[in-house]
Amino acid sequence: MTPVPKAVQPFIRNQQAELRDRLSFADEQDFEDAGRGLIARRVPGAVKAEDGTVVWDGDTYAFLVDQAPDSVNPSLWRQSRLVAEQGLFEVVEGIYQVRGLDLSNITFVEGTAGVIVIDPLISTQTAAAALALYREHRGERPVTGVVYTHSHVDHFGGVKGVVTQEAVDAGRVPVIAPEGFTEHAVAENVYAGTAMGRRAAYMYGAALARGPQGAVGAGLGQTTSTGTVTLIPPTLEVATTGQQETVDGVRMVFQMAPNTEAPAELLIHFPDFRALCTAEDATHTLHNLLTLRGAVVRDPRAWSHALNETIDLFGEVSDVAFASHHWPTWGQERIVRFLELQRDLYGYLHDQSLRLINKGWTGTEIAEGLQLPPALEDAWNTHGYYGSVSHNLKAIYQRYMGWFDGNPAHLWQHPPVEAGRRYVEFMGGADAVVGKARGSFEAGDYRWAAEVLSHVVFAQPDHGPARDLLADTLEQLGYGAENGTWRNFYLSGATELRGHRFGTPTITASPDIVANLTPRMLFDAIAIQIDGPKAWNETLTIDVHLTDTGERYRLRLSNGVLTYTSAARKAAADLTLTTTVRALPTLITPGLSPEDLEKSGIGIQGDASVLQRLAAVLDPGDPDFPIVTP
């Protein structure tokens, strides 16, 4: 049974009222821009998979009208209303976007014979639905090119919903991406993909009920679709700023922006349209320097410098700027002002963080003490709907200084369960802590109540009053959060504490992703699943011969570590596998026997029991691991 949400507490109600009075809600420019160029909406807004499963339903956000209720931060409510706008929109004549059919936007640029697709969403089903809506109103134009602006799944996963692998292989449809795209796209979704996917379920609120006391959006987009994730590797990689390509008569000038919002990213200028695609480097929010689902910390210095270069390159020759999220900005002066604000936002966070780091401040202290200048504070597009000033500042500290704050008392702390037991004992026992926490809750000190109650839950997971009060506390924090992903994290935690476990709704390590692992990446993917202690006393060697590339590798398991090398070895391996690069990923399919592998095109010579011994020490990730409990 779905947990019933609780009422808004007076402290949060007063906060929302203060924000309604203080923020400039009379400014309607964003609403004008978000609705500009609307051609048609998709009716109904739900998108289904082939088996009838709903993978996206924008209609569930129909409640986002009028003034925000007290259970939603009014600034986040405003952002969610804007982001939930769904339909086919004209950016300029010849460039169209479908927005509101996934976390991201899909863009269609019309060429001489067909249409170029930019960033085909997460799922094939939503991408296909977007293409169908475009064709319904713009004609049955064939797809003549695909561009991935960067290596995150919401910008490539739906590609097979708009084009086939056969069309790409035949050379009819080029696929363009920034240099290093495939490696980063695949690695992010495979190496730590299980953990990222589980945390992403919290971040995007994928399992939360939609409504004023549940999910209202993630700030960047409403949520993630849950359909089929695919990947077609690029046929052309862009490597340098200023590189120009023409596809189907459409001229594109590229700006490289590596290590900004993604490790592999590019921006695109369309000179014949005087249009600039800012990818995900300039959107209507403060973005993440460290996404809450987990990732490598991004570089705000590089990000700020890239946007400065964007202004220099394209600021005077662009009449519209559009991105792979949110709505466009029209007018040369407004575009430059928007880009300047975004540039200065990331630059300020970076530079001021380092100034304070060099004065001895810790990440938490910087996050509490640093304030944005008024010009940045007052602009709607700098608000922390997806990233936040708080967690981005901590990320900058982590990027430069790591996890240790220099205080030796923090060098060797207890893990959560042991720390929780000790805190609870020192504070007079679980019941006493819960009693004191209830006083903090009633006083509106939700941050402190959450901290101490979490200690009780980790010390005594079955302590019902602690779980209930912690759930109530996280819920109030969610109601008050301006950041969409913070709200989702808080409400997801409350949901699971109340007994409704939901696991990982969206799986990004799809067959297409796995199939594009290089041999070395595949071996790494196996290595990170080795149960070290279980494999301490196991030693084995496997040779892998790839007949289509001529590559040879020696894999060795010893001391609980799987290593590999391409250097020649004189001694024979325990087992030799002969196959192709395309067939090699079959090796990590769970439960396959040596006979099954041979049927899949993997030749086996030597001691076949080596495969069973290797499989016996593999320990795959858990997509349902607990987050708010031990």
C-alpha cells in the first residue's frame, strides 16, 4: 500500500509564504519563452512500450497550475510548471523541439532532404513518439543525421527510436558526437551503473506519486522515462573547436566543451539559422557539479571558461539559443546576458570556494557561508533547481581536497551502524533520542532531527517511532526544498522508511551499452565484480584471441584481483577463448554454460571448468540496496 503523506508543518508553511512575498513571481518572461512557438501538444501525454507498459506520462503533471500549495517550494513549483510544458515547438523556421516527453528535449533541424535529430532522449519509445509528433505536423521527412551533444544517457538512449543501426551502417545516416563520447557513455553506465541507477531512482523520484505532496519535477526535467535504452556509436567524432560539418545541407560549427557538464560535450552553432545549441552547458538552472546520483566531480573552472568562449564565438551571430533541456532564449542581447550569468555563476562558485579553502574553510563551512552576489541571486536561471549552491560547493571542495577535511578527529570515524549505536548510547538510548528529536521537529529544526534520527535508525533499524519520525522529518524537508532533486531524495527516503521499497525503475546498462564495451572495458567490468575475499585462494589464467582485430589478451586472477595484459606470454593459459569483438560481451551474460558460449560464437580450448571457477567468485551489484536504512 502506498504510504499516505503527512500535512505541512507551520515552519514550512511560513517559509513558503516568505518566499512568495520575496521572489519576483511577477516576471513572466520565462512563461512567454516556454510557450513561444507551440505548434501542437501530444494527446494523450502518455507513451507506452510495445507490451503496453507506460514508460512516460506527462499528463500526471496536470496538477501544476496556479499558485503553489504549501507542500511545494513556490520557486520549484514555478520551475516545474515551466518544465512540464509539453509539445512540438518552433525555435526558428527550420528548427523544432519536442519538449516534455522525457527528462531532456529532442531537436529536429530540417535539411534539404530530411531532418537531423539532436539528442534523441532516454528511451526508444519516447524518441519515436517525439518523431511521430514532429512528422504529423512537418511531414514524413526521413532522418538524415543524428548528433549527440554529450555522453549522458538522456541524450542518446532513444536513438533506435529515430534511426536504425542498418541505416547508419549503410552510410545513409551519419552519427556525430564529441571526441571520447562512446568511452564515457559506456563507462558511466556500466562501472558504477548499478549504484548510480539506484540513487537515480531517489534523485528523479521515479517511483513517487505525482502530486503536490509527491513528485513535482526534478528541476532540469520532470523525471526519467523507463523505456528501452539503446546506443549507436558515432560515425564521426568532433575533436576541435571551429570544426565544421555539413549534413543534408545544414552547416554546423562546433565548439568543444570537454569536462564541463559532461566529460565529452560539444555546443553547435547553425550559421544559416543564426541559432546556437548550448547542449547542457547553459540551461535555466544552476546545474550539478556533482550529481546526487553520483559521478566524477565536474570542473566549474572549465565550465565557466567554455561559456566565455561561447560568448566570444557565437554571441554576436546568434538570434536564438536553445538547449537540450528547458526553453530557448531569443534576442542577441538577451542571449549574451543569459550566457554571462551562467558563466559567472560557475566561475564565482569555483573562485570563491578556493579563496575560502585557502583560508582553512571546510566544504560544509563553505556551503553554509558562501552567498551569491545579488545579480546572480536574483536571476531565475541561476536558482538551484537541479544543482544547488550547497552541494556544488561541497563538490568543489571534494574536487580539490578530497574527502578529508584535515581534522584528525575525522580521519578514522566509525561507519554508520557503529557510529549510530555509540551516539544513541551517549544520548540516553533510542527512546530518549526520539523524544528529543520530536522537540526539534516541532521547533522546525528538521536538519538536526534528521541527523539524530538517522543514527537511531542505523543503530536500531526496527525502532518504529524513530523510522516514523525520520520519515515525517524528511517529508517536511522535501516540502521546503527549492531543489527538485533534493525534494525527490527526501520524499523517496520517507517513502522507503514507511515500507514502500521501489528499487531501480530505470536500467541504463542495457544490451546496447554492454555491446559497446571495448575489450579492456569489458575486462574491467568483470574485475569490479570479483568478490575479493572469496577469490583470495583462486588462481587462473584465460587467453582471449579476437579474430576480427587480431588482438590477444591474457587475463589472470590471483590474490582476489583480475588483471589483463596484451603482452605475449610463453606459458600456456588454463583456457583459451577465440571470438570476435562483437561476440565478446556474451562472456558476461549470467548463467551461460560453455556450450552456450560456443553457440554464441566463442570458441573454447583448454580447461572449460575455469569459466565456472571464475563465475563462482563474481558478485554482481544489488539494484535494490538500502539507502536510508542499514
